Amino acid sequence: MSGESDCTRTSPSAGSPSDNELLPDRPKYVCTLSPELVTKAREELQEKPEWRLRDVQALRDMVCKDYPSLGTCLDDAFLLRFLRARKFDYDRALQLLVNYHTCRRTWPEVFSNLKPSAIKPVLESGFVTVLPHRDPQGRHVVCIRPDRWTPSNYPITENIRAIYLTLEKLIQSEETQVNGIVILADYKGVSLSKASHFGPFVAKKVIGILQDGFPIRIKAVNIINEPRIFKGIFAIIKPFLKEKIANRFFLHGCDLNSLHQNIPPVILPEEYGGTAGKLDISAWNELLLASEEDFVHDFSELVLPCDSSPHDLLVSGDADEKQCDDSLRGMKPQLYYCY
């Protein structure tokens, strides 16, 4: 499927057949939201079931008009992710979709050959996993443990690839599209040498993806067991965070009672004072690895062409890299001071 041919076939014109007649092979959207989540989506995301497909078609038309060679999937369910992430604001949803593709083009170290089997060592290390139970708000909890990473084994970009694939799998669920996710990051044992791999250039790229280049709602970021060095890490991250996201960071230190105010013990593993048994990474790993063919198929169709104009890019390549390298030189003293 090419973006150009898809748009050519779906561009509206007077007297043209309906979209379903033009593309009979396009999957027909079937809502899987419960009545409660339909109501929540209406109240929080401005999603009106009676206008849903009209809104999707409006976004599809904008893609075909403004970015005919974007090479994106135009299925209803796929476009809905971007509308929900931007509360059905057409312009912001379109920009998010363009950013989504741009991120993939501008960071080949992360997005080349991106599939679960390629990051199997990261999954087996337990660096990132998803807790088996959702929180009371229906949100999955993504657990990240940087201490499980040994830098000599593979570069930090492999960890980012694993996180990205985890989010891609989660966002396939309409429930997650509406409820969002929660992040639990355990910084126990993170040393200065390990923290130095996460400089401003990497931070800017990652935060750019999470804030402006991926259709997911991050509702809270819980940091636990953070050492003094985390002050330096957060000093690197904070300039790139929007105020709304920055306010969703919660630093708990070693205080499990503080963590339990945000994430109830009933869904937490024993390692974090919970009652849900030992932390088990195998179930999530098996689920992700079983999705190999889906990722290979989907990602093969999501390639931003090389003729995209520079103003479409989320980041500006060499200029940003130089700016971030300069920032890194300024930030390193903070890391050493905090350590």
C-alpha cells in the first residue's frame, strides 16, 4: 500500500463513489469501547460516536490534500488513534500524524529493522515490561528499570526501540487510546556512567516522540528509588517537557507509601510493596514477540518518503544535534555535581 495511491483513490470529488465503494478491502471500523468508555471519550476527548466516521474522513481528506505522499495507513482505526490523542482537533491530529512519520525518518538508529525479535535481548533483560493488571482508571502501567541495562552489551537506542514497540502494542487497544498509560520508572542503581548515555540530544529525541510524535496519552510518570544523580538527569529532560507533562512527574524516592498513593498495591509486584506476586516479564515478552508479523507488515508501510519538505520535520537534523551537543557540555557538570 502506498500513501500516494491510497490518497489518489480516496480523494473526494464531485459525483465520485463512496469511500467504501472505492476501497472495499479497507477494514470496516467496529467500536470496541464499553458504554462507560464511550461516555468517557465523549467527555474527555470530545469524541461523538455519531460523528466519529465523519471526523476520520475529514482527517483522511486532509492527509490526501496536504501530504499525498506521506505513505501512511488511512484505515479508520489507525487514524482514530491520532484524533483521540488530540481530542478530535483535526489540525493537531494531522500534525501528530506527520510527526509520527517524521520521527521514523530522522532517527534510523531506532527505527530501522524495528521488530520484536530485533530487541529480544532488551526484553529478556527486563528493562521494560507492562504490569499484568490495569490501574483503577483502566490504564496500563509500563515499568522501566534502567538498572537492568548493561551499556557494554548494546547502545541506549536499543532500549528506546523496546519502549517504542511496547507503546505501539499498547496503543492498538481502544481502551488504552481513551484511558492512556502510566509509567513506573525504577532508577535504583543508576550510576553516573550510565546516566551519561542519556544526553540532551537523546532526551530531546525521546521526549519529542512521546509528546509530539506518538498517539498515546501519558497520564503519569512515577519515579522511584531515584539516586541523587537523577537531579542531573531531570535537569536535562525538563527543558524539553511541556508544562502539562512536567506536572505529571512524581518523584517518590524510596517511599513506597508515596508510590501507593498513585498506583495501588493490589496491582503492583512485591518488589514495589504490592500484593500481585513477583514481577513477571515473561507474559509481556511472549505477547510482544508473538506480534512479530503484525509489526513487520505495519511498519513496512509506514515509511516517510525522502522528498518531504524540511518544514514538515519535527527536528532539524544537524542543527539540533549541534545544539544538543553544546547543551550536553553544559549539563555534564550538573551530573557530576549531583552524583
